[in-house]
Amino acid sequence: MTPASHKLIKLFIFSITILFLYPAHGFTGQTRKAVYSGAFYPKTPEGLTARIDEYTKLAELTPVSLPAGAKLKALILPHAGYIYSGLTAAHSSIVLKNQNFKRIIIIGPDHRVGFNNCAVSNVTAYETPLGSVLLDPACHYLCQQYKELFRPVIRSDETEHSIEVQIPFLQRYLQDFQIVPIVMGPGDIKEYTEAIETLLEPQTLIVVSSDLSHYLPYDLAVKTDHETIREILALNIEKLSLQNRIACGIVPIQVITRLAILRNWKPLLLHYSNSGDTAGPKDSVVGYAAIAYYESSAINQPKGSNQMDKEKGDILVKIARKTIADSLNVKSDGTDVPGAALSDDIFNERRGTFVTLKINHQLRGCIGNLSADKSIIEGVKDNALNAAFRDPRFPPLSKDELKKVDIEISLLTDPKILEYQDGEDLLKKLRPNVDGVIIRKGPYSATFLPQVWEQLPDKKSFLDHLCQKAGLPANEWRRSGLEVMVYQVQYFEEDH
């Protein structure tokens, strides 16, 4: 039996016990009344229903191509006043039609109180003008099993809006569900994720409550928000940090990103807007996004799983050489690629790519992107120029050197978090000549492609050098707190 299965069995037994002890499904006998009705959204059932239905009809006009047969697992939705963010939030209707979820975990940020770790309500139900929604017994489970992470915070329950404003939309689109409301403060994202993962069942939906940038001028907000959305869609957890101030719900976004990486969920943008598009001025706006996450095992072709044949790999190498030659105003014979040769859809897949330059088998430049935020063609062109002219370890490549240089293209699979207990366990789980490795601790990060195992076949030496590349002590991998991710590579070299 796996640890995850063991946790799920414990949760099932615990939930049955709670239901037996608390037949009303609550733990304090209290109902949390709607705090923001009449402010963030209409106060009467009729007015609230009409407002949501109005936004829903508008959302239906937005063309969204949904993956056939894929299972919806999570959503990111905004939590501002409905006149500002309601249209974007209503795009959840597109993916929630005909869905049946029994447990909805709503995770939002703390705006009002200021606390570490997570607040979990201990009331019986949340009430809105559309009726009451019972709390799931998993609320009590979290507070009992993870006492250091989850606890009731009464002041947060009384004042936080990020959970409440999601519920009317869910009530309008779904039936017969219970909620796990979690308000998140600063803490250990990995521990948050592990705890929430124990609650996941086939009929569980996660709703992440977050707005994007706050109070920027319209054009800057759009630019900033699109960069944030790009990192969310690329599952680039390294770029989704607290320091960036790109979203008020960045902690819940980090949690869902980590879960998506672990569970192989793929995000899909449903809608973007900001308050300047809806009901506010354009000199100071707040951004909103609706993003759905799907279980990719149900999608015909998961991103990054295609293998490219050698003929197409050779085309990529030619494109890299021609890109560098054109930048140097040098004619490069034999590098022209007919447009028809690039018609295959695989070239437009979004993948991480690296371009490596060598002269006499010695490194002369190597730059790439780990996240799948660019098509293969775009990544190869950009990274060819970066490796040739912007690798800080080397001077810009010269015309004479171009004749001597050998080019290698690497296509990456999506990085996955490698769970390990300690340094010895990490050594056991690494696979030489198979895994590329990313390490991160605070602001320090670095990666080695799988090809580096050829120069550093010893696991300890490999990790020592990787830590030093990141600016960390060589033995940092032996200590706690180092995040490790792995990926695999398909690479192509020039034929000579």
C-alpha cells in the first residue's frame, strides 16, 4: 500500500467517525452568515441570481476550446466585487456544466488578519442569499491531523471575503456539495500541498481564490498579468513567488501549481479581464483570470510527451545555426529549411528547450528555458542567440568561431518535483544519464542537463557541482530545505 493510499484510508475512517459523532456535519453548531452580501454582490436571492445569470450569458459568448474527455480538477477564480470581476468568474460556468462534485476545497489568501499557516473554519455551514452550504468533515480532519498547519481563526472567519464570494457562483452552477474553506497565510507550501492532497477524491474540486496585479495603470497591468498567466500556464513555480507581488493569492496559486506538477494536471486559460474593462477607471486597475486545471491522463496527447524523430531534430539544429549566422551577417550553407518542412504540429508544441554550443568538445555557451512557455521553434531560435551572445560565462561568439562550433538542441519534458527524505534518499532516487536536475533554495537555483552526467558520473560530485553552480555550498544537498525537480531530455547533435 502506498503512503497516499494509507492517508486516504485514514481520512475515510476519520470522516465516518466525524459523521457519526456530528450528524449535523458541523463542529460548533454555528452558521457563518454572509458578510459581504449587499457590498461585493447583491443582497437578495433574486438580485444575486439575476446578476450571476447575466454574467453567465456573456461568458457563453467567449469561445473556449475544452479538452475532450478530460476531467476538471481545479479552478483559479477572482474574488473582487462582482461588478468588477463577475464576468471573469462566470467563465467557470463553461467548465462546470453537468459536473458533479461532492467536496469543494476553496483556498484563498488572508487579507484581513495576518497569521502564519492556514485558517480552517469550524462552523457548521456558510450562508449566502442563495442558501446554506455545509462544511465537509475534512475541515475537522485537517485541524486534527495537521494541528501545526490548520486551525480555526475566528477573526478571519468573521472578516475574510476571498472564500465567501466564490460560493454563490458554485451554488448557481452545482448541486449537493460541501466545502472545505481554507484561508492561507505564509507558511510551508510543500506541507500545505501534502495535506490538501490527502483530501483529493474523484469528486473533489479545488477552487483557488485570487486576483492578479493591484492598482497598476491599465497597460502595465495587462502586461504584468499576461506574464503571470504565462507562468501559471507553464507551471513555473520558480517564477510564482511572494516577492513578485503579482497576485494577492500567490500562496494558494503556489499550492495549486505544486499539486498540478505532482498530479500531472494541465492548466487552461478561460478568460482574462481587469477592473478597467468592466466598472473601474483605467489609471489604477486590478487584474482577474479564470483558469481551469484538467487531469492530463484523459487528454489524448499530454504536453511534452511527443518524441521527435531525427529528421525533425536535424531541422532544429539547422534553424539554430541559421539564426546565429543571420545575427552575425554570415551566410551559412545548407541551413535553409523549406516552409513545408515546418508544417508538423510538433514544432509548435510548447516545450522547454536548451541550445548548447561546443568547440573542440569544450563548452562555449549553453542557455535554455525550463518552463514550457514557448513553442519549440521559438525556444530554439531565442536560446540559440542567448547561448551564442548572452551566456555570461563567455564573450559573444565571433564569426570565426561559428565555423568551429558544434550545436546541440535539447527538448525537455515537464519538470516534476522529486520527493525525498534526506541526502541519502536523494542519492538513491537520482537516475544518472536519465534525469536532468533542478535545485532551488530561496533565491538560489540551477540545473544540469542529463548530458552533464557524462562529465560527472558520480552522484555526489554531480550534486556538489550543481549546488555550487546555484551559488550554494557544495554540500547543501545533504541538508533540509532543498527543492529538487527532475526532467528528461531528447537531444540532437549536428552531423559531421
